[in-house]
Amino acid sequence: MAPIDLYYWPTPNGWKVSIALEEMGLPYETHLVNIGAGDQFKPEFLAISPNNRMPAIVDHDGPGDQPISVFESAAILMYLARKTGRFYGATERERIAVEEWLMWQMGGLGPMAGQAHHFLKYAPSMDPPNDLPYAKDRYRNEVNRLHGVLNKRLAQNEYVAGSDYSIADMAIWPWAILWEGQQQDISDKPHFSRWLDLVGSRPAVQKGKALAADKRANLQDDKDAQKVLFGKRE
């Protein structure tokens, strides 16, 4: 089997796919996409990820034994789960639960936590500073609500989609572990805390999260990266 090309940077969305590749035992070759330097806007990357976002993959052993590129982290997770027949549920009801919580992450926790990070950590450090109390409260409170939803779900289930670990856990965990940066108090969410530790204890999760960890930068201090990531671009 030819290695899958992983276009990656050590962020929560990148971790989703590096974790999945490790969990599924798929060989892969890492291509770093330095988003702070603008690598995501290079033509060769846009050819496989037209929304200029990583992660993306190229599977040289795709459907019909032909190469295929896939962008958007949830689409990649579903593709890899179908390819391997793992972590996607054994029945239609189980698959629906996995997809529900995967979409919950993509439409809820990911965007809201991302905005919380932006307004709580990055915007106040920009030049000029953008310290916006309404935005900070709005996204801090919404992340707290979403964590509460997750805590209630995990009171009834060992994993997010049910009794089995799935790509839904792989998608949610990388955003959930950053709760301190989202200025959250999880002392009142014991089931959420249990699940964070449970998933985080998996060797493949640890290996996937460690990929290129030394490249993870502090955007609060990197003004050039802020201009690339937060500046206006057509």
C-alpha cells in the first residue's frame, strides 16, 4: 500500500487526521503546510484543498485503484473510516450517531472554540489590539454550553457516539482538550473530564497529537503570522 500524503500543521483540525491515520494503522507521509507562513495559499496546495485550509490528503490507492485527494477534516475521517471499515459503527443506527456527533463538531464545537481562541487570545494581542468584551463573552459562553451538551451525552455513553470509540471522538477531542485556552471551567463536567482522559490515554492519539509538535507556535507573539491568518485576502 502506497503511503497516504498528509498535508498537515499541528492544530486541532490537523490532529484529527493524524490521529485517525495512526488509529487505523495506515502508512502516511507528512507534508507540512505552515499556515503562519502562508503555505496554504500556494497553487500546488490549492489544487487539492481549494478552500485553502488544511488538513488534506492524497490517497494514491483510492477508489478504483486511482489516486484521490480529499479536503475538509470530516470528509477525510469518513473516507478513511470507509476505506478501512473501522471506527464508523457496525450498523446504520451506529453510523447515524457517529455522523450526528461528527457534524456537531464541524458545525458547533470547532467553529465556536476557534472563535473563542481568536477573541480571547489572539485579537487582544494584535496591532492595534482588538479587545472586544462582547465577542469574548459570546464565544466563551457558547463553548461552555457545548461542553455541557457533551458532558450530558457522556453521562450516558462511554464514548461520544455510543459504547465504541469512533471518528466522532477523533474529531471532537482535539478541540475539547484546549478548554483552558477557551477559558473554561470543567470542574462541573465530570463525564467530559473522564472522556478527555480516556481518549487521551490511547497510544495512537498521543502519537497523532505529537506529530510536528515542535512546529506549534504562539500566535500571540507572531505578528507576521497574524497578518497571514487574520488579514484580508481575496
